[in-house]
Amino acid sequence: MRNWLSQRARGTARYKPQKLMKTQLVTQIKAYLEGKISLKEMVNWAEDLVMEGFEASPVESEIIYRLGVADGENFELSWEELAGMLKRLGYKVRLELQMA
């Protein structure tokens, strides 16, 4: 019985960081698109994750690594690429304009 509980707890522990990572990724990309953080801040966030280590799905990992090099020459991010990342994470991007 104890062994079963340990395995179940470990399984749950693996799930939560992945769900949390998805939320963090979406939050970072959204903040960047809304102009709340700079490209450099988003890149630094992704680089810090890579340096510290993280648990994520393959899709999330690919996006994190891509964001981490987004400030490099020839690695600029396009609107279409960011929208594609959000779509792969299960979100639809909608552009809304407001008078300044």
C-alpha cells in the first residue's frame, strides 16, 4: 500500500509542474505581446529556466528553448510564430485595438 501511494504521489508531482509550466509560458508570452515586459525580460526568463532546469512537456520545452534564443541575430520572433506557440499550448490569439 505504501509503495502505491508513493508512486501515485510522484505521478501527481510530475503533472503539476507541467501544468504550471504551461501557465507560466502563456503568461510570459501574453505579457510580452501586451507590452508589459520586454523581449529581453522574456528571453532572460526562458534562459533562467534552462540554466536552473525545469520539467515540461516536449512542446513546452521546445517553446522555452526557442524563447531563450529570441534575442539572437537571425532568431527574431514574429507575430505568427508567437501565435503558433500559443496555439500549440491550447490558446487562440485575438488582436484587439484600442484608441490611444
